[in-house]
Amino acid sequence: MSKLALKGGTPLRSEPYPAWPMTHGDVELNALKKVLDSGVWGTLGPEAMKFNENFAKYQGANYAVGMTNGTVTLEVLLRALDIGRGDEVIVPPYTFNATVSSVLFLGATPIFVDIESDTFNMDATKIEPLINDKTKAIIPVHVGGRSCDMDAIMAIAKKHNLYVVEDAAHSVGSTWKGVGLGTIGDAGSFSFQNSKNLTSGEGGAITTNSKELYDKCFSIHHCGRDMESGIWYDHPFLGTNSRLTEWQGAILNSQMDRLDQHIETREDNAAHLTKRLKELPFIETFKEDERVTRNAYHLFLFKYKKAANKDIPKQKFVEALQAEGIPLAPGYVPLYRQAMLTSPQAKRVLNADAPSYPDLHLPVVERIGDEEGMWLVHNILLGNHKDMDDIADAMIKVYENADELKD
Ligand SMILES: Cc1ncc(COP(=O)(O)O)c(C=O)c1O
């Protein structure tokens, strides 16, 4: 009889991991009721404006502007930096679609740089050969909440006079050498979509230390209005409407107090899980970098080595773990393979000398995407040490019965 749940055996775990979004109570209910009764449900109301202040303070930025989501925040930032047609922007391929679609949306050309094998973040040592006189910006993505090498990226940006827009969608509360992510480059972009560590269902924010950039972003997200004149129907900038609603603001403000406790729990569980996974010959955890002073662990990332597990391919291993009750995910695929890059809409904005994306091959991201990279989402890390032990024990079970997975 089969032991593995994928083959009809009993799953190692039947209890669900903590659901997300999970933490809410009277604080959120009262805040929403207050908005309901106030008659101000949107358009720069007190909750949205308070959130801007709260979030800037929490992340350590001079300014923040809450917006509708973390896709639009990137688009607003690139527009505010005057990035557009013919400009090139250096992006990683191991990220969510929005990091790249925002560049295309502005009519600019995404240029992909390979990633580091031991963080899955963009590899700063491979950026410089991609820079030319069309390059305007770099978008480092702090994948899973672990900071990119911001020392190296900022040094390159300074040398070549490039903007740095940190895609910090996973990084509320994360720091690099004690400094909040999203405040090291020219600006940061955050997402509060349903799966994120701080969430209002949908939502996002930009952060910056520059008053000029803040003013531009504020105006663009507010229909391009002139904030100096204050005249309602005066629109000197080409803007959009990406204002945060009061419902979003109220929920976000209520959840801010829970952030630090959540991060402490996730860091503690991540340390325990890392210790357990280090015992397994077919799993490689990341090397610690002491400059990564705080990791919000939106994702717990690691590598799978099939050669040490009877050549069971990644996808099969993931399916076997899922059947055992462990919500393991196979992670991103290299973004340059997405059809959006060769879509008629993309062709309309890309110049003739744009890269032929289907011909691009970056070895590390392909190995991580196809064979090695996997992750557990942050709410799993809100459980206890026994919940972490179940993950390692389920992997051991799959390893010990790997023959059952051979076709
Ligand atoms: C790295 C990254 N960038 C940008 C976004 C876009 O954020 P949103 O879903 O709020 O538009 C996400 C969200 O999943 C993300 O993970």
C-alpha cells in the first residue's frame, strides 16, 4: 500500500495553516463603522491622509502616498520620473508581472537582468553591461521581503545617473542595514493586495524622501491636479485617479499595530524552519547576509535539489508536499517568457531595437524557475514550531518514499 498521500496514502497533516487575512476584530469593525457614519468614503479623507503619515513613519520615509494598488504605484512613480517611450528600465525576471507591465505601460522597454541563486533577487554584478544611454532606471524587487544588495545597486545607479525605484511590494517592515526598504532608492512601491503582509484587500503606497517626487506623485494620483493652486479643475499634469478609499485607509490604519508582532513571529518560525531544512540533503536554504537586518518574510524561499532526491522533478515534489497538507508553491516563472511582451500592445510601444524576449535565456532564473525555486507564503509562518516541523517531516516522508513518485 502507498504511503504518500499523492498516491492514496494518509496525509501527514490535515489541519489547515493560519488563513489570511486572518487578524481582525473590534478595531477594524469600529474603524469601518466610523467611516460609514462619517459620510466621507473617499477622495483624500482623514483615514487615507492619516495612513500616508503612519506608513511613511513606519517605513522610515519622509513621505508616503496611499493608492489603489501596487501596480498603479509603479506606473505613477515611473510617470513622475518622466520615464517613457524609448527609455530602458532594468528589471529582474523573477517577480510578479506588475514590475514589468508598469514599464511597458509607460511605453518604456524592460531590460532583464539575471538573479542571484542564493536570494532570487536581481544580481547587481550583472547590471552594468546592460546600461547604455537609453537606460533611465533600475527596479530592484526585494523578493519575499529579503533586501536586494542595495549597496551595490545604489553605487551603480550613482555612477550612471539612474533612478532606483524599489519594488517593495513584499517588504513592509523589512530593512537593509537598519534602513526601511523603499526609502533607499529614489522611491519605493508597496502593495496591500489580499495576500500581502499588510492588506486592505487591494491597495498600495509609494514612499520617497524627495519632496519634489512626492508632490508629483500626489498630483498624478489625484488626476494631475495642481496641489499649489488647490483649484479643483486645474490639471497641469497628465494624471490618473488612484486615490485610496477611506475603507482601505481605515483597515490599513487598524492593522499597522499588528505588523511588528507578526514579523517577530515569522522571523522566529523562519529560523526554526531553516534549522530543520538544513538537515535535508535535497533542500538548500539561503545564506544569511548580516546587512539584511529585518526580513518581513512575505515569502519563505528555498531551493530544491532533485539530484539528491532520486531525480524527482520539482513539480512532482511540490504536488507530493501539497497532498501531505503542506501548501508549498512552485514560485515564479521567468517573466520574459510571458506572452504580454510580444503582444500587439507591447509591439506598439516597443522600439525596433527592443530585445527579442523569446530568444532571451538567463541561466540562473531559468534554473530557479524550472527546477529549484519554491516558497511558503507568510501566513504559514504565523503558526508555531510544530507547524514548521510538519513541513520538514512531510519533506522527509516524501524523500523516504520517493520511489512511489517514479512513473
Ligand atoms: C513584486 C510585486 N510587485 C508588484 C505587485 C503588484 O501589486 P498589486 O497586486 O497590489 O497591484 C505585486 C503584487 O502581487 C508584487 O508581488
